[in-house]
Amino acid sequence: MVANLQSTSFFSWTMSDKEGTPVGVSTRTALIGVGLIFLVSTSALAYIYFSFPQLEPEEKKFVKIPYDIEDAKHLGRVLDHYKEKYYFQVLLAIFVSYIFLQTFAIPGSISLSILSGFLFPFPLAITLVCFCSATGASFCYMISFFLGKRLVKKYFPDKEEKYSALVRKHKDHLFNYILFLRVTPFLPNWFINIAAPVINVPLWPFWIGTFLGVAPPSFLAIQAGKTLNQLSSTSAGLSLSTVALLGAFAALSLLPVLLKNRLKKKFD
């Protein structure tokens, strides 16, 4: 399954030359692509705003993107108040807001993960957070593909070729590497989203690797959401045991790569 994922190219988002090397798109196509992503994102937010039930005056000030745990607490209380009667609208508000933050690399998604754990049952919350993380990251990926790749290729062609060659060399294990990077905090998620298309990481394993890779840290955030009112910060759920757990997941993500390399050396 992983091998099939890794052999998939950029869907229709790239073109290839005769040697199979991905090449860029035209300026017009790039601008249209970014414009569509922006238009869809802002339209979805506008729909959420106008379709949400009328709020009480004292509640309106708390309906904003939660940048810290206090914002999340206030927003959680407001949404919980409306959840029973307007369940779909509340769910859709979290869904759209999460994808928007991930798409444009805006801080606050960790608070939405905690908020999801507070508002929804665990199976729904973990699926929601993983799907939104992967989809929003993929939109960010596409923005970088349309704009960032062109700039890097123009001003840093040597570095782009160097790291692209490295990706081609390890193309059979890209899924595992994406999984590893998502589990561990070595690189910020926004950097991974922007850098991946620049060095020709295919979109499909990027999406799947992100969906599965964000599950362990999201599990911790959602569990923290169950006690949202007692939290004092977004890092309150971290401890030595949780860091060790994330380390174990990271090691497991690279285990197939290590095993394959050992078997290859043994039988070659």
C-alpha cells in the first residue's frame, strides 16, 4: 500500500518533462490556483459567519480564532451552549476554521484540537482533527507549489536541485519520512507544508502521511480538551510520559525503512 502511495505523482498539479522530472506551471495557472484557494476559503468562512445562529451580545466577543487556552475556554463555553440545538453548524464552524488556519499557516490550530476534544466524542474529534490537518496542510502545499516553488527555482536553483535529488533518492520512503516529521517537533508543520512541494514531495503520500502523523499529538490535545476548564496553557498536556510516547511513535514510523534497508543489505 505504501509503495503504491509513494509512486503516485502530484495528481494533476504538476507536469513532467521527458525524463519524468516535475516542472512548474505558468504564471497564469499559478495565480488562478492561489486565487481559487483563497476564494473558496474566505467563502466558507463567510458562510459559517452568516449561517450561525444569532449570538447574545456578551457572547460575540468570544467568537474568534483561539490563539491561547483562555480564548479556547471562552469559545468552548459559547459553542457548547449552542451545540445541542445547532450541532451541524458548530461542527462545520470547527471544520472550516481548522482548515483555514492550516491553509494559510495561521497559529491557533492546537487550540482548535483541544476545543474539538471538549465539544465532540473522541472518535469524531480525532477524525475531524486529522482530516482537517491533512487537508489544510495540502492547501498550504498547493499555495507553495504555485508560488514558492517558482521563487526558489529562480533564486536558489542549486539548493532546489540538491534537495529534489535527495527526495528522488529516497522516494520509496517518503511516506515514512512525512509520518516521522509530523509526529516529532523537529520542524514546524507550516515549514513542512511549504517546503514539501518545493523539493518535489508528491501530494498523495504527503496527505496520507500528515493524516496519520498528526494523530499521536492530536490524541494528546483532544484528551486535554476533556478537561479544558482546568487547563492553564496549550502545553499543559505535555509531560515526560507524553514526550516519550511521541518518541515511540516517531521510532515506529521509521521502522519499515530501517528493516527494508537491512534486508536489502543482507540479500544484495
